[in-house]
Amino acid sequence: MIDHKKIHTVGLTIRPAMTEDLDEIQKIYNHFVRTSVYTMDLEEKSYADMVEWLDSHSERFPIYVGIRDDKVIGIVSLSKWAERKGFYPSCEISIYLSPCRKAQGYGNNLLQYMIQIAKKNKFTTIVSFITSTNKLAKNLAIKNNFIFVGTIKQVGFKFNRSIDLDIYQLMIHQTTGNTAYQKIDNALSHYDWYMNYRKNRLERSDYLKYLLQFKQKLMDTGLSEDEIHLSTRFSLNDEQTVDYILNDLRNRKMISSVDYPKDKFDLLAQKISQEFIHKSCITYIFPEESRLLYALTYITKPETMLFLGSYYGYWAIWATILLKETNGVAYLVDTDQHMLALAEKNMKKFQCDSVVKYINEDAIQFLAREKIPHDFIVLDPEGPKEGADPDLLDKAIYYPMMKAAHPYLTKDGIILCHNILLTNPILEDPYFAKKIEYNNIQFSKFLPFMMEHYTAGVWYDTTEGVGVFSQKK
């Protein structure tokens, strides 16, 4: 076998499987053959079968074992999920733990270690086939950012019953970060009541009842309480939501048109979903909000955009794609050098780097010094939680930033503010009541400032809440 170094993690040693491990591996695997549908083998494996299995693996498709107290307690392997050579960039992962060691975190250790091996081996996708009743395995996959792809119905038969097979997929470049929407949707997509809610077959208030009933199970999969409740605010159709907002903005004479290339946006959204680099970050920009920025950028055709809070480029990517076509420019302003570095990496990946300027500086100082005219502001900063000046903390920082940017916004300029959650569309959900109370305190200077200096302004109940302002006084 391959001579890899041993890895020690939380009392567990992970190393390549060897011939002397096969007796213990055989016992663990055959336990699941006899007692479960976690494997669809119907007959126990002989020692000769295990030798053949070990020999069939390679450096690219390895087998590792987890050792605790000098005993094999778990197995993790990568295998070809299809024999045709065109599927070479993909692999299938399998994990089996000793029955006395389940639910102790060892499966998570083995999975995370093997994900790193898959990255080193230049795989693009890891596939996991999990029988639909295997809740532990499904929760483990979700916790590690695997996306639920679908179910093959009645594909197997064991213990006198038909077996459904769930398919999960992990895109390697998304192993440690993603969008909050994908994380939440993935965790909930197994539940019929969630799917009925997404198809508008279940009222939000009734959906909330199911959500509260399953809340602890969802938190066990890695969802936070905030992420669970945010799902009650999901747009059920992001295209229709944005159509409504655009028509409302036109009726208020804040924009002149509602037309944008929806087919191009759909292609871009698919590409960003597959290729955008999140690293360890997670973005709370939701589908209807990114679509809205794309549409407003297309309709208003700004020359200079100002992003206050870079969000590692995830906000800007929806606009800079269009700025390339109009020779516009975007300023990404952020005090976090690492966020800007990731933003630059993404802009280069999507060939938008030529229209972006990266400003690693305090936005208020930068604006006061450079006095750059701009005709579109995207406001989504976040100040520190503690500090001497309360105006610079958390969301209160919206006020001094907007005050600094306001003098240089053109007369016909437009402002898109994100994370402006001020109303609760589900009165039965008290979770957001405290958030709204907190936000009103945080925005106690920002909101009056905007109403004083802009003739037109409106808030929309998107998932995180957005505000749009124009018609500078």
C-alpha cells in the first residue's frame, strides 16, 4: 500500500489500510451486510473477497482505516463510481464504522480527512449513494456540505422490501464554504413538507409548525437557529419576486424599465453556483437578492459602482459581468485584506478583474480623500461588535458609510442596501421580532438620514431584506 504518514485526530489515528487490517474490516462490513440496508450486499464477504477489494484500490482511489486503542473502528474509501473513463474526475465515497463507535464523531473525522485526499488527487466531485433510511449518513453528508441531488426510487430490494437510494454530491471547490441558501435548502430538501412549501402548496404559517417540530434535528445537521428561521422568508420563486420589485420600482419612477436578459442570468447563476470560490466563507446573499442586483445593474447601466463591504466578491460578481460590457468600473472597499484577496481571485476566475478596483482601506476615509463620483452604491458592511464609537459597530456603520458616500452619488444614482430586515412576514414566528427590534436600534440614524436625503425609498421582504433608494435631493 501507499506509504502515507499517520494522521492523529481526536484520539483517532487515520492511516492507509493494510492486509493485517482485513480481519477487522471484514467484521465491520459483514455486520452491516447481516443487519442493515446501509450496504446492498446480500451475502457476507469472505477473507479472499476482502483481499481482492483491497488490491483493487490504488493511490488515486485509496482506502483508509481509523484506529482507536490499537483497533480498527472505521473504514473510508474512494472508488470509481462509473467505469467509463470520462468519469475520471469523479469518485464515490464509502464509510463504515464499528457499530459500537457510531455517533461519536469518528465518521466525521474520516469523511473530512478523505475529502482532503480527494482534493489532493484532483477530483472535482465526490458522490455518495445513501439508502434513504440511513439518517446518520445523510446528516453527516449535509454537515459536510454535500448537496442532495435526488432519489432513485425502489432501486434495490433487501429484507423483503424495496429500497430507495438518495444521491449526494460534493463539488470539491466548495468543501468548506457555500451560500447559506444552498446549505439550508440541502438540509431541508429531504422533507416533503419543505418541498410542498417551496411549491407553494403549504402556507408559511403551516410550514413554520413543521420547522419548529424538526428544529432540533435540523440543528443536529449543522444548521444554525438563524438559518432555520430564514427559510420561512425564502422567495418561493426568485424570478417572480424580482419581477414584482422591478414593477414596483418603475411605478415609483425609480427605474425606467423592468427588462433584463433572464436567460443570460440563469446561465450565469448556474456557472456561479458551480465555480465561485467560497473557501471557508459562507454568503447570506439569497437568490432573489443576487437576481435583483443583476437586473438593476442591467437596467441602470452604471458607470461607477461602489461596493461598501466586499463580501469576497459575491455581491460584485452579479454586476461586474455586466460592467465588462459597458466599460464600467466597480470599487470593492473592505478593511479585510483576506476578503479582498478572495474577491480578486474570483474576479480573475470570471474574467472581470479588468473592471474592478480593490480598496483595502476604511471606506469612510477612502471616500473623504478620493471623492469619487459614483452612480450605484451597494451597501452591505458589518462593523465590529465592540468599540468606542457606537456609530461604527455592527449595522450602525451603515449611517457613517452612507453619510460619507452620499455627497459623491450622482443625481440619478441608485442605492441597494442589503440585510435591512425590518418587517416580519410571518407574525406567528416570534424569532424575528427581537431581530427587527435590534435592527431598528442599529438603524436609528441611518433610516432618518436616508429619508431626509432621498425622495424615493422602499423596503422589500426578501430573505435578508433589501432597501432601494434613488432621487437624491
